[in-house]
Amino acid sequence: MNNTSQTIRVGLFFLLGLALAWITFESLNGGRLFKKPGYTLVAGFANLKGLKTGDEIRMAGVKVGAVELTRLAGSRVEALLSIEPGVKIPTDAVASVEQSSLLGSNYLGITFGTPGGALLKDQDEIKTKVTVDMSEVISQLGALGSKLEQVADGVSKALGGGESGSSSLFGKLDKLVTENGPKLTETLNNLQDVTAKLKAGEGTMGKLINDSKLHDELLASVGEIKQAAADARTFMGDAKLIVADVKSGKGTLGLLLYDEPTASSLKVSLNNLREVSNKLNSGQGTLGKLISDDSLYLSVQSTMKKADRMIDGLGDQGPITAVGVAAQSLF
């Protein structure tokens, strides 16, 4: 009886050991001990960020497999993914290492991809993407906190924290205000006087602010200035057109400046005119003598006087006598 009880106890302990071994194996291998294996995919990463064998593979939070193996593959690391049978993953699906919580374990998340597209097969490689590593974020936050602490210390020192006397910023400000208090008060009083005069309409600026008539006149003057500027621009445009016409040889001035035959003719005419004026000045020719010789002027004046006397005598004498008087007067 004792032998039978001892045998039963040994058998129970053996079964309990097998059960514990099975539970352990199931836990480490994602519960795939007696399940029909599905297919395997390869996921390459620069860093697995704590992902290990047995971690779950999820799609939209639903477990679809487990990490079968992690290994080094040259300059990257690879995770072999054991996907359950019947789970279809499109070729454009993306895998990424996710974290269930700040203190929880990691898992591999897979997106749905395009429904109805081509599917991944056994030993195919799935696309991956880099996700934020919470440890790196926490480390960066720690570094940022240190920098903020340094900045706070610098601001505290600049504002006079931990210092005494006039070396601090507040001390310098207090000294500045104390030394220049009367001047600041006087300046404020002057500003009050100026603003009061402006409000009352005194001075040019006050009238500009308060007198609407002066404001309208100023606007009218500005409008006239704008109109004058527009006229000046029009004049400049017309002048540019005239200059362009002259440069192109159009018009009398353009011909004189840019037409060689016309310029040559003008030069010849000027030379001829100069020669005529020189002859007139030297008394050459009939017109020159009329201009320069006084004797011809005196002769004409004497003849005119004789003609006057002849005309006066015609009224008192007959025709024959008048002819004789005229001949005597002239000759």
C-alpha cells in the first residue's frame, strides 16, 4: 500500500513537472507548442529596442504571431516573425517596434496595408520603419532639463540672484532710476504738456490732428503734387520720344544732326552767309556801298530835297515852265 501511494505521488510530481515545463515553453515560444505553424517573415531594423524572442506580433492590437528569433545580419539586426496560419499580410504593410506602455514590454506592430493587394509569402521580407525610442526620449528630456536648469541659473545670476550690491541687474536698475529720477519726472511732465497742447489743437501738429480743414487742404496739396509728378512723368515720356525721333533722323533737328547731306548743305549756306556779311562789312557791291558809303546817302538826300523844291514850284507855273524848273532842279 505504501509502495502504491509512493508511486502515485512520484507520478503526480512527474506530471506536475511536465505541466510546468509545458507552461514555461508556451510562455517563451508564444504558445505555439501544439499549434500548426503558419509562415515566417523577415523584418530588418537598425535597432530592435528591446524586442526579444517570444514577443507578440499585433495588427490593430490583435495578436497574429510571435517573434521567433532575433539575429545580427551584417550592419543591421533581423527579427524572424512567425505569423499564424490564415493571417494575410499585404506586401505594402509596415512593421515597427512598439511599446505597450512606458513600463511595459515591447511588441511588433504591423499595419494593414492595401486591402486586395499582393500578399507576403513565407520567407519574404516585410517593410519596416523607425519608431521613437522612449529611453532616448527620456534621455533627451533629461539633457533638456539640465540645459533649462543652466539657463535658469544664468537668468538668476543676471537678475541678481545670489549677488549683492550694485553688481546685479536689479541693483543697476535701481541706481539708474535713483540717479535719473528728477530728469525722468521732468521728461514725463514735458510729455504731458506736449500731449495736452496737441489735444487742444495748438501748434502745427495739433492743428493737423484736430483741424479737419487743414487736413483737407494738406490732402489737396498732396493731390496736386501727385498730379504735378504725373505731368512731369508725361513730359519726360514726351521728351524721350522727341529724343528718340531726333536720334532716328526724323524732323528738321534730326536731319540737321544725323543727316549728312543736310548738314553739309547747312554748312555751305552758313559759309556763303559769312562771305556775304564780310563783303557787306567791307563795302563791296551796291548793298555794301549803301551800308558803308556816306556820300551816296548824302547824294540821295540832296536829290530828294531838289525834288521837293520842284514839286512846290509846279503849282505856280505852267507845264513848260514846270519842266524847265524840274530840269534846273535836277541838273
